[in-house]
Amino acid sequence: MVYLDTSAAVPLFVAEPSSDLIDRWFSACNVPVVSSDWIVTEFASALSIKVRSGTLTAQYAKTAWRSFEAYCQSGLRLAPVTRRAFEDAAKLVRDPAHGLRSSDALHLAVAQEIGAKTIATLDVAMASNAKRLKIKIVEFS
């Protein structure tokens, strides 16, 4: 199983410089792809930020959202975010030297809780912390 971070999910549905790499990986992926319920909120936020900044039209965002929702209902397994995951995420962000944001810590905590051994992410700080936690990172190439 591969845990899907929002940073790698957005380019699947929104044209970005990394979209081709992510698409190739996703097309070749032969293991279950899992994320947490948290990805839904983060994905919605990413679309909203892009619309507010003018990098995406509202119509494009609506289309991307519908495609993402369909994927969540048909292909992406969403794990619940438990109280324990919130507590573990808090532990992960307490050390400022790790440079981890709360949202990424929550993804990492859920990934650990469900036993994911690999994470698909484009976020450098998250990747660094995942490696520190002995979780492999998908190499997009």
C-alpha cells in the first residue's frame, strides 16, 4: 500500500509541472493507494487557494473537485483520522528542528497508524520526516 499525500494528489487532477511524473507513476502503480479523510479537506483548500490566487478558474476547480470526489468514492481508500493520530501528529510537530507542519504531521501519523510503508509526496519536509520515521518515499521519475 502507498499512502497518498495531498501534494501528490493535486497534480493528478490539476495541471501542474509535476503532473506528467505523477500521472506516469499513478498509471504504473500496482498496489493499493490509501490516504486519510484529511486529504479531502486539504484538496478542497488547495483548489480554493488556486482560485483565489488566479492560477485556476472556478470552473476548472469545480471539474477537478468532481474528478477527485469520484476517485475518493471509487479508487482511493480513505482511512479515518483517529484521536490517536491527532496525538501522534502533535508529538511529531513538537520538535521545530524537523520543520514539519501540522497537516503533514497528521498525514504521517495516519500513515504510521495504518501501517503504510511508502508515501507518495512532493513535499520536501514531509519526505524528510517520513524517511526519519522509516517510511519510504515514492521516487517520481
